[in-house]
Amino acid sequence: SKHLLGIKDLTTSDIELIFETADNFKEVINRPIKKVPSLRDITIANVFFENSTRTKLSFELAEKRLSADVVNFSSSNSSVKKGETLLDTVNNILAMKVDMVVLRHSSPGAPHFLARHIKANIINAGDGTHEHPTQALLDTFSIREKLGDVAGKKVAIIGDILHSRVALSNIFALQKLGAEVMVCGPNTLLPKFIGNVGVKVELDVKKALKWCDVANVLRIQMERQQIKYFPSLREYTLYYGINKQLLDALDRPITIMHPGPINRGVELNSDVADSEHSIILNQVENGVAVRMAVLYLLAGIASDN
Ligand code: CP
């Protein structure tokens, strides 16, 4: 496909090719001269209908390191505010000779809709509670870097699974790469389908931490909660917050991940987030190389057509 809409559509060998390509780009961006000419004359629009720090800057840097021309669009200060539709917005951007669109949108399926109606390559940078494929790629790439391989590793995804696009994309990526996956959280924050996707489900965070090699801790997404959920933030922290005391009680160290932004003191304490076992900033660093790989490979497919 000339799009990256979700991890669901990728094969294991697609993911391995992305990793091998990202290995090369990681080496490139650690050199004094970080830029390569691979996407010269390609124009990319980063179209964001939701807030972002990491994903937006990471895509922009990845595009610039590949020598693409880049334009950035945020719906909050655009003519979307005057009632312009998603399709009209993107078609107007494409009329300015844009080749690829990186889209973040609050509606699940928005990038899939665009892919059916426009000619440019679409990369999903997060669609509501559905998928966040480049996040899962950088997460699994970071596990591979830290632990040597993803296959056979036990990964617990802990927190607000119900509202998380990171959880679903991670589940797909980890399974395709041969990891064992557990989700852990209060059952009010677990989606109804979770019993049907081949993951272990654990309500007790201590048992989840004891089981896993890697804990990927997710943010409580208050902005997506339509009704007042149990638990409250204070209750969540009491029963599910990850702190040093919980980790010190384990018989071996585990690797700690978080996609960001962190609610410090809610799902994760600073004494864990900033510890030697945290790879949170490695995830962010790897995001640029992984996104370079995705953009480079998609541009290659587009030029073959
Ligand atoms: N991890 C992530 O998607 O962060 P942003 O929302 O800041 O892009």
C-alpha cells in the first residue's frame, strides 16, 4: 500500500524492513551532517486536527532530515474554524502540489476515509481511539534496541486501554513481532473487544509488573472521557500508579516505557519515569529515525506506481 493507515495492515516483514531502514537512518542522524537528499522535491503536509508535541515535531524533523519540503497545518488556527470540511481542507492543500499527507484527527477512520478520496500518500499520525501506527513502530523498535529482540518478550500495556490508540497499535505490532502481550487496568478502562484480540488481561497491577519484561504505561485520557468514569485520577493513582516502591518489590528490573505526554504523579511517578530503567526519551529519539524510514519507504512505493 502507498499509505500507512494502521499496523493491522502490515506484515511482519513490512515491520522488519521499516526497522532495518530505521537502523540506517538512526546512524545518519547521529552524524554531524544529519541530512540526506532522499526526499528532495517531495512536498509533505503535516495536517493536525488534534494537539501534538512529539508526533508533529518528530514527523517535521524526519521530513527535513530527508530534504523534503514541509508545510504544517493546525486546525485550531485554520479555516476549519469557518466550517471547511476535512476533505475540502486536504484537497486545497493538495492543489498546492503536496505529495504526502501526515494526518492526526480525533475521528477513528479519518485517514482511511481520506485514502479513498485523494491521490496523495496518507500516513496516520493518530486517529481518535483507533490506531497510532508510527508510535507502535517506534515503541517496538525501542524494545528491540533495549532488549535485542521483540520476539518472546513479555510486554504489559498498563492504563487507559479504552481510550488509547497507542494500545491497539502496540498490540498489533507486538503480536506480529512475536511478543506476549498483557493489558492491565481497571475494567472500566478496558474495551469490550479486549477478550477477542489474543492478549492476557490482568486487573492487578502488581501481578502485571511481576509478569512482564517491559511495562508500557499509558496516560489517562481525560479529554476522551464523555462521562465521569471510575476511577477518578486520585483512585487511579492509588490502585494503578507506577512508583519506585512497586518496582523495588520485583525480583528483577523491568523496562519502563510511556508514549507521552506523562501525567506525572498520576499513572507514573518521576522516580520511575526518570530512572535508569526508563527508555521514554529513547522512544522519542527513535521516533525520528522510524518516521524517516516510513516516509522513505512510502515515497519509494509511490514513485514505482
Ligand atoms: N506520543 C504522542 O503521540 O505524543 P503527542 O500527542 O505529543 O504527539
